Amino acid sequence: MKKIILFLFTLYFGSSFSQKTLAKYPEGQFPYKGGTIQLSSEMQDYFLKSGSKSCDKNEMYFVSLKIDENGKPALIKKKSDESIIEKNKCAFTLVVKSLGSLKNWQPAEQDGKTIPAYFDFLFQPKDFFENYKPDYDIIKAYQSAAIPGGMKAFRKDVLESLYNYLDWESYNPKGTFIISFAIDENGDIVNVDLEPKVENNKILLEDVKFALKKIKGKWSPAKTKGVPVSSWFRMPINFNSRE
């Protein structure tokens, strides 16, 4: 029987320059012309011109967009979001309508070519109504999730756990994948997913979930104004399998 030996050449946090979709925009690139302050400004303009009103309670929604190679955005909405949307219907409706009015999205670039990439931000209606300021930057409105020891140590732990717990005889992953997961308000890893989808993907995903559970260390959740919030995290990982 042929044995699969795993070579984990590189694990990147941020942009991986060998993948078909980037986990986030490369340093110095922005998903919107004029930057994220301009994005916030045009969202505010939409709310004013449309006569939109703020939400009655302190709602919020963590937006996840995939901007394709032509600069067309698509909202990523997972089944696990349904309960969150139900609790934040007003915030969700406001942000979806405002995003539909924005025309100046732009794709990420890699090696002189445009390429799809993800863009995430926390939408808080009160920041656009009661508390709006001209220099408001939507991506600086919250503090990202963190883990003790930092990302370098977590990267090392992920590599070791994948090496130890993946069942390499059941599948043969090659190239770059993106492992995505949410860090909930308690700092727990939930809603793990994997792309692109491959043969035996369900088995591979279950093994990835198991490997992540074996990693010690508790995440500190993302926060806004000192309040913990759920947020998404994406990890590009480059597999190279050889017989």
C-alpha cells in the first residue's frame, strides 16, 4: 500500500501567495477605492440619503465578504450565522442594504494579476448614527481576537497537531487550503470549515477539527468597547503531499 508522507512547507497568517483565494488583502492593498475610511464614509452617505434609522438595541453583525477577481463582492453567510442574524436583524438588514449601494470595490492583486480575497469587518449601527465621526475607520472599530504566545506559537502548534492527527491514508491534499473558523464570545474555536472542497473533504474536515481541538491555549475573543464579540479567522495552509 502506498503511504502518504506529509510535507508541510509553509503556514501563513495573512496572504499566501500560492493560493487561488487570499485569506485577506495583502499589506498595502484595500478592498475599496480610497481605503476603509472612504468605505465607512460612503456607507454613512447611504444611511443619510436613504433615511435609514438606527437599531433600537445595541446590535452588531460581523461581516464577511469575498471580493472576486473582478471586484464584485459576495456576502459569506453560513448556516451557523442564522441564530446571530435572528438576534441582530436590524444590523444585518442595514449593512446588507448599504453594501448593495457601494460601487467602488476592487480586487486584490498578486503577481500582476487580480485574485479573489476575503475582507471582514464588524458593523455596529450606532457608529454610523449616534456616534459617527468623519475619520471613522470600520476596520479599527474592534480589537481582533488573540491567543497567548502569539500567532507564531499558534502556527507551530497547528503544524504539529495536523501532522499528528490527520489521517493521510484517507485523502491526499495538495496545494493551498484555507482553514476558517470563528472565535466566539467565550474565546472558543467554533464553526470550522475548509476550502477548496476536495475528494473525501468531509473526512479531511473532521480531522482538521479534531487537530484544532487538541491545541492548548485559550483565545481572547475580539472586543469592541470592551465587550467580547464573535469574529472570523482564516488560516491559509500549504500542503505538499508526496508518495
